[in-house]
Amino acid sequence: MSLLTAIRDLVRGKKLTVRIVVAHLNHKLRGAESDADEEFVRQSSAASDFEFVRGSSRLRSSGNLEQAARDARYKFLGEVARKNHSSLVLTAHTQNDQAETFLMNLIRGSGRDGLASMKTARDLGDQVRLVRPLLSWATRSDTESFCHDSNVSFRSDRMNDDERFTRVRIRKTVIPMLAELNPQIVKTLARTAELIGDGTGSQSIPPDLIPEQLALRDLRALTRPELYSRLRSWLRLWRGSLRSLERKHIEAVERLILSGKSGKTVELPGHGRVVKHDGRLVFSNIKVEK
């Protein structure tokens, strides 16, 4: 709502002259509450004279619910952008989201790419860019204060208080404990993620230099840091992202490379897998029947 309000003010002040479409995906996870959220967004969009597009999604009951919901949202947002001939999707992630993501990836044992966390801009495919304009400078309290100062209502998802989710436990328990040592811990963690991202960006391999299949002979000649960097770049490109990949998954692929047996497979989160075949590594998606 803070992002929508800011964009509305820019449009009304003639400082932004582009077509605005508000897209909302209803996951149907909270019954009437989810439907009420959708109606709230529809009414808010109409009050701002913005177009409104809705979608709904039924998520699998098994697996990582948060990741499945996130993947469904970005797929939906990308589809809405393409249908409306838009090159940009904007979301309102803040430094709090970045700090939580950083700690989640740190706990999982992620490498540098995972610790770099969210980017302020990244590709969604088909010439559509995802942009997070608030990520590098605004906190959650900033967005809430802006809404209060602008007399704008907002809704809260009760699942954000459900401590069965790792992110919620980090938000409600870990970060407050760290804040006792550093009151600026959210900004510090967000800045750390940004610095790591800046440091890895120049070392990443250009996509056009990453082959679809990797020769085992070439991989075995690399040092471990070089190998891990090569595997992460390869998986980021062909898998689509490094989300949910932990060090143990990269180590499993390393064992696959060093093993003398062929035809072995490493299963990855998100229904992907790496297969060793004819002296090469091949990545493939596993299609799951709904």
C-alpha cells in the first residue's frame, strides 16, 4: 500500500506518466480473509484510478509453502506484465525483507550468491524486469509510517505471525535479540547483503559463456572454490535461480563429479535434478503431475 500510494501521488503530481496496473494473486490460504484482501486491493486500486488484475492459485499441500507461493506470485506477475506489454514489475520489499532473507540463507549454509539475497532488479524473462524500489533504503516501519501519515489503510496477513515458518521466527525472535546488540541490525544486515552482491557481481560468469552441459573433465581440473562458483553460475542460469539451494546440494553435485560411476543423479529443491551422463553434467526439470 505504501508503494501504491507513492506511485499514485507521483501520477497525480504529473511526475509519472505511465500506465499503472495493480496485480493481486489470491492464494486462497486463509479463506474469507484472503478474499477480503483481494477486495481491499481492488477497491484501493479503483480509488487511485489504477487498473486491477486478479488471479488465484491453489498451492500444493506438500513441500515448502512459502517458496511455492513465491514462485506462483512471480509467475503470475510476469504473465500479467507480458499480457499488458509492460517491461517492469514493481514490488515493495524493504530492508527488513532483505535482512530476514540474509539470515535464512546464512542459517541454511548458503554461499555468496545466497548471502547476496535479493537484488534491487532482476530479470523475470521475456524482457520483463522485477524491480524493488524500496529495498535498499526503506524499512518496514518507514512504509507503515508513510501509510499512517497519508491516512492510508493496510491489511496484515495473520500468517506473518505464524512461527511455524522460519522467516517468522527470525522476524519475531532472532532479529529482536540481535537488535539488543546492534539497534541498527536490520540496516546492517541489508547493507551486508548488498555488499556481498556487489562483490560477486563482477566475478559472475556471463550467461552466454555458460554451456547447457558441463564436461566432467573440465570440472575436475578446477579448485574447489572455482568449481563451486562454476556450479552456482550454471545452476542459476539453467535452474532459473539459486533459491533454496544449500551448500549440501553443491557438495552432492561435487561428489557426483568426482565419482567414477555414471548415470547418477542429484535431486535439487524445486523439482530439479543434476544428472551425470556420457562424461557430462546435465540439468533437467522434473515435471510434477498436479
